[in-house]
Amino acid sequence: MSKAQQAEPAVNTPPAPGPRQTDGRTARRPLALRLLARPEVGVFLGAVAVLVFFLFAAPPVRDGSSMANILYQSSTIGIMALPVALLMIGGEFDLSAGVAVVTSALTASMLSYQLTLNVWVGVVVALVVSLAVGMFNGWMLVKTGLPSFLVTLGTFLILQGVNLAVTKLVTGNVATDDISDMDGFDQAQALFASSFDVGGVQVKITVVWWLVFAALATWVLLRTKYGNWVFAVGGNKESARAVGVPVTFTKISLFMLVGFGAWFVGMHNLFSFNTVQSGEGVGQELIYIAAAVIGGCLLTGGYGSAIGPVFGAFMFGMVQQGIVYAGWNPDWFKAFLGVMLLGAVLINLWVQRTATRR
């Protein structure tokens, strides 16, 4: 066969460039949807809107001292809202969180005063009591299988009654005695309730602790195995258990984190005012839960962040103080909170559906 009769080698010509075919599963979602998938985006925009509104509606808000006061109010809510949010991501919530704050403060105050001890002894014992309350809630939940609503409602009623009864029995009054002249008070006050100067404005130390705890909680959720466990048990605890997640440990530890937050806020209240009213704290648990919900945490669990509740607490503090600075009737505060809560729930629902839609 001659060379002329030999077939020409085939040449593979690449196809003309065109639009890439995808099956919908590998398609990259638009940036807007990916941002909406973040639980803190909605509350961040809401916090900015509330801030801008009160900057115009209440001119005193523009003053540095006013903003420091707003941040202080936000921090006292936000420190507790953080562990409450983690617990909600884990699929549970705690109705005893408000009165647990008062329980820790009463324990530290009465123990130190009645036994004439250094206040740090009372602080440490109060920490043990707060962690024990959280452990009890978690243990009861895990062992009985009861909903956290029922378990923590029972704890709420127990602590509320004990707070009032024991305080009256020990002090003969509904409030504890002043401990400001006791050993260790100044050092404890510096840690839990001091202030520092920033540009001529006094800022409470709780603002710093709030941000530190928020950064730590964010790192734990996003960068540690424990954070994965929290999301897993909140999404589906049986599936989480099947893949080796220690569900019992995670649930109990989350309740103990709420106990730690209650202790810290209780110590702040004690060393800020030197005395504690035994009937306080009722209703605060709803504020903490609402701040977490506004911050993007779902009541069904498995979804949320630690940054969202920071903005949620800031919105609470902004509204609470903004109404006062605007000269409005403070009775409108609860109405504002209700509107914000309902709005946040609806926005979170819309965001979740939009972000998961293909």
C-alpha cells in the first residue's frame, strides 16, 4: 500500500467553548444567598437599622457616655445570651436562667456575710452552686427524656421559692446585707464590676468580658470538635449518637455553661450594688432567649451562631436606653421587644427557606 493510499491520521478537535453544564447539585449559589445563609446577617442589619433610627430619634444617643451606657446594658444581657444561644443550638433552652443569676448572687453574699468570710469564698461556692444547677438540669433532661421546657420550668419555680424563703430566713429581709466593707470586696469588684476610661468616657468591664466571651464562643463553635458536637446534637441527637458524638456529655455541659453565665452575671450584680434583692430575675430568662432568637438561633436547634446573639443583645440595650433618651414612655419597651422578636422569627424563617432553596 502506497503512502498516498494511507489514511490521514484523525485529528481530535476540541469542542467549541460554551456554557458549563451543571446538574443543580454542583452549581455555586449566588453570593447573596450564601450571605443569607449566615444566621447573624439579618440581626446585624436589624441592629444597624435600630441604631440609625435612635441616632435621629434620640439625639442624646450620639453622646459617648450614652453609648457606653447602652453597651453596658447590652453586655449584661449579652453575657447570658451567649450560653443560652449555645444551648439552643444544641436543641434545648433554659427557663431557670434568670432566677439562677439571683441564686448565685444570693449564695455568695449570704455565705460571706453570715460566716464572716472573705468574699472570694462566697464567689467560689456560688460558682459551684451555679454549675450544680446546670448539671442537675442537664442530668434530669438526659435521664428522664422530658422536654427541657418542663425540666427547667421546675427548676425555675424551685429556685424562685428558695431565693425568697432562704433570704428571709437568714437575713430577716427580702434583700441581703451590704458586703462592701468585707475582705476581698475591692478585688472582686475590680474583676466583675469595675470601669475604665476611654477618651473621657467610663466603660464598664462587662463590655470587655462580653466581647471576650463572644470571641471564645465563636471559636469553639467553628473551630473545635465540641462545636461540631453542639450542632450535631441540636440537629438530630440520635444520628449524632450513631456517629459517636457524646450526646449526654454535650447536653449536660451546655446546661453547665448556662450556669457559668448565671454565676458571672450574678457576681457582677452583687459587686455593682453590694446587695441583692431575692425576688429579682423573674422574666429575664425570656430576654436571654429572645436575644438568642433575634440573633438567628432556631428554637428547633442545630442552627445559629455566637455572633448573632451579640447583635441581638445590642438591639435590646439600644431599644431599652433609646426609649429613655428619646423621652418616650418606657412602658413601650416591652412592645418594642415583642415586635422585634416576631420580626426576627419571621426574618429567620424567610432567610432559612431562601438560603436552602436551589
